Amino acid sequence: MNLTEILMFAGFNIFVVLMLFLDLKVIGKENHVVKFKEAFLWSIVWILIAISFYFLIRHHGEWIHGVKNKADIQLKIDKYNHPIQIDGLSYENALEVYKKNLSLEYITGYLIEKTLSVDNLFVMIMIFFAFGVQKKYYKRVLFWGILGALVMRFIFIFGSAAIIQQFSWFLYLFGALLIYTGIKMFVERNKSEEKMDVSKHPVVRFAAKYLRVYPKFVGNHFFIKKPRGKFYFTPLFIVVLVIEFSDIIFATDSVPAIFSITADPYIVFFSNIFAIMGLRSLFFVLLNVINVFHYLKHGLSILLTFIGFKLIFNEWLKEAGFTTAMSLYIIVGILLISILASLVFPKKVKRT
């Protein structure tokens, strides 16, 4: 890390912390049931913030790594395998090509993470229903669950980037995993979601064995203190742990998917974090339209499979002139087709 990278990374994380503090202490201070309108408006706000960062990279992408000349740009292209050529270009033109590609990698990674998040949100809904959490506490639980996810993504992304830098063949394993997941999701796309058995969940079993857990919910509290000074974890805290566990499992698909677009860990991190920060609002939007976009799972399975093949054949595709913009068009196309198909061919309601 050079000084510019440190400053950029620190500034980004300070911004994230400030937004989370605002969300916790001002916007989400009171427990309440989040309505569709509120969730939809906040989803738009988070999307606009993410798009604003796209324009920041588009016009000032050199800030991320502190590139100052053409040699610096070429160094980053070689290090992170960006699919661009700057031979014969002046520094100004090379920088323009570099910034354009970085911004496309960011917005494509953001879109992938946002789209794949939908599948994780389905799991979160099942978790809340299985534990019987009151809707007015959903927002509080999701805040702390997402906060933990941000920390885990940092570790996962930069850890994966370090491994890939040393062992490039690791990307092939990621690709194979994504193809397997995509095919499995497609095969099981019509299976009805079974109710989660809370007692058999590994996190619940671990907590029951090693933590002092109170037998019932106590408002919005995660901890309570009983007589004789003993602290107990409440079931609401266990819900946070289960959500955190599900996100770790989910990250094994979503993070490698973004590495199919770029090997630059900063771009992967920025796109991931912005997508996750808007996840809570998206959850409440999805909660209200969960049965509308029934073909979305089909689209997600195709998307994962496409990304898996792209990871495996990335070098060949790069030589064939396959660009970041092409990836973006394909991903947007898959997403739009699955959404339009859901609207044009609505799910039939079974009559009893």
C-alpha cells in the first residue's frame, strides 16, 4: 500500500462508518415496522450513492492507486490483469482508458453483488420467520448483521486477493464453484422452500453448548443482566449470528463472482460494500414483492454459471477482445430478462 492508497481507503471507510452511524443513531433510532415506501426510497438513496461513486472513479480513478504516469498505469494493468491496452497512447489518453475501465469494473461488480444478494435475502427472510422475530425488530437485527458482514468481506476480499496474486490457478477453483452453484440453483429452482429447523442449525447448536442463552426474546435487547451479575445472550443475538453465518456462506459465491470482473481488491471491496450497505432497504422491498419476480432465481443461476465460465476462460476471453463493458451488458441482459419474464408470465396462484 502506498500513501495514496492508504488515504483513499481510509477516507472510504470513514465515509462508511459515518453513514452507518447516521443510519443507527438518526434514521433507525426507533424500532418500527419498515413499510414498502420507506424501504423503496432508501433503496433509491443507496443506489444513487453507489452511482455517485462510479462517477468519482470515472473522473478520478487515479486516486485509488495514486498513478502519476503511464508506467504506473501499465504496472496496475499487469498486476490486476485489466482487459485494456495503452500501447502508443499518451499519458492523458492512457489515463482516460484506465479510468473508464476501472469505473466499469466497479459498477459491474456492484451490479453482480446487488443481484446475487437477492438469494441471500430469501435466506434472511426464512431465518426471521423460523425464529419468530417481530417485524419491528428486523431493522435492528439487519443493521448489526450487515455491520458484521462488512468486516468479514474486508477479510475475505483482501485475503482472496493475496492468494490469487500468489496462486493464479485459484481462480479456476472459484470458477468451478460458481458453475456448480449455478447449475445446482437451476436444478432446484422450483423446489419449495422448506421451513428452517432452528434447533438443528449449527450456530444455534454451538450457542446452546457454549453460550449462556436466555430462553425467550427480551424486547430489542441482545444481552440482559440477571441477578448475581450474570449476563445472558438473548435469542435476538443468536439471530444476528445466524444471519452472519449465512452471509459468510453467501460470500463464497458473490466475492469470487466479482473477481471474474476484476482482480483489483480495492474495486472488489468498494463495489461489495456499497451493495451491502443498501442490503437492508432491499430486504424490506423484497419482503413486499417476494412472489412477483419468480423467474429471478432462474436468472441468478444463469448469471452464476456465466461468471464461472468467465473465470475459467478469462485469459482466452481477454485475448479475444472480451471487455468489461461486454460483461456488464450480459449481466444486465440476464437480470432484465428474468424480471420481464416474471412480469409478463406471472406466477399462477394455486386454488384450494
